Amino acid sequence: MKICVQTNPMVPRYGIDKGFEIIKAAGFDGVDFNFDCYCSYNDMIECKIPDIFTEEAKKEAFIEDMIASSKKHGIEIHQCHAPFPSYIKDKPEANKAILEALKVSVEMCGRAGCKILVVHPAFNGSARYPSKRSEEWEWSMEMYEALIPSLKKYGVTCCLENMWGQDWITKKIYSAICTDIPEACIYIDKLNEIAGEKLFGFCLDIGHLNLLGLDPAFAMEQLGDRLVTFHIHDVSCTQDSHVCPYIGVVGWERFIKGVKDCGYNGALSFETANMVIELFKPQELMIPALHLIYEVGRYFDDRISGKIPEFH
């Protein structure tokens, strides 16, 4: 399988061309391109949408840079990550701007040759003031349905993701939208029914599953062919750490078994930005840190394919 990694923080820090060069030097086949790095949470709330989403010339230059850097360094843009949040309660103007940014994300993704865009479901992640499931259904379905024409036009599959919530005082982790995999399947199936074709799938975030004590192998079994891609990363017991596997507390044997049993044949995509942002801050350690993530990906692939026997 191809081994991919998110572009954060390499591309935001050094630009697309240099960022892709660094990622390629570490061995990776492709990237998860973080559109979300160009648009912070607070920017979204305040309707401060960056010019790559709002100005035609800036958007065109950005897409051209993505394509040229991908070809130059032999890096596939395997998937992209849309800005978030996808919806803010009681802020209609912000939601209008957010939706337009999501539509442009679909366009940039498809025109850059990428077929997968991860878009967070619409929810309020505050564990003290959580959104109701009925509200989440209404918000998310309206948002995802509005993306259908763009998804069809640019040949992109929109992937939902399993989320989580936390009480930031007690650090208690709570379930959130699409944590329940059967619920996620209902979303996907209904959206595909509305679209009249398979335009929606799932990005299974392994770290998020572990924060809630859920088994990745069982989740993959429930998802079936709805599983399109992964966010692979390790976590602590109370933090969404986004570090390399085997540094945190995830039981990776269940992940390996799940991938092997479900017949998944897509890419192994790592969402491990904090390996560089937090753990290996010196620039000189960036490529060694990325190379470690790549080698874990190769190890996973060898275990899944049977090149390396069962762990004992």
C-alpha cells in the first residue's frame, strides 16, 4: 500500500514545493493536504476566509502550485482535509462563508488530481454544551447535501470522520458525531441515496477511536466498503496527541488485524503533525521524525500483506 502523511506542518512552514520535497525525502508516496491549515478555527467563526478560497487568481495559483509540486517531487495528493468547523450554531453568516470555503475545497481537491476530501461533520464539540443528535443530523445533512453538485463536478468522494468531545476542565472524553459507527453508516448511506451515486465514504480516525475505547477492527468490519481512507496516529489517554504509532497508548495489533480482515487496499495515511510540532521541534530532526513515521507505515504494510509474520 502507499504510505502518506499530512502536509502539516511542512507545507505551511516552508511552502508547497519545499514541503513536498521534505516529505518525499522521508520516503512517502503521497500526502493528506491540509487545507485546514490555511484557515484557523477562529478565522472561520469570524468569517475571515483566506484569499485562496475567495479570490480567483489566488485560488488558481494555489492549484497550479499543488499540481506542479506533486509532479516535480513524485508525490501523490492522495487526500485533502477541508477547513473546520463545518458549522457554527446560531451564526448564519459564518456558516454561509464556511460552506463556500468547503465548496472551493472540493474544487481545489479535484482539480489537483485528488479524489478524496475529508470534511468534518457539523457538531458542537463542547462536552458541557453538546449539540443534540437531531441538530447534528439537520446541520450535517444540509451541509453535505450542498456539496453534492461540486463533488459530482470534480469527481471527489467526501469522507465523514469519527469525532470526539472533551470537558476541558476535567479532561473527560465524550463520544460525539459519528463515534458510533452504525450511525456513521446511516449518514453515508442516506447521503449516497440522495446523491444517486457513491459520493460519500468514511475516514476512520484511529486515534479518535482509541480516546473512546473503541476497537478499530470492529469499526472496520461495520464500515465495510464505506471505508475509504484513514487518519492513523497515536494518542494518550486524555489527549488527541497526533503522534507516531507506538509512542502513545493505541493497541496497534487490532488495527493491523482490522485492515487485513476487511480487505482494505487504499493508502495508509498518517495524521501525525505533532511529531514535528511538539516532539521533534528542531528543523534538523524533521526528516528523521518523518522517516520514523514512514518506516512504521512500511511495517504496517508488511504485516498486513504477510511479509512479516504475526507478532508474538
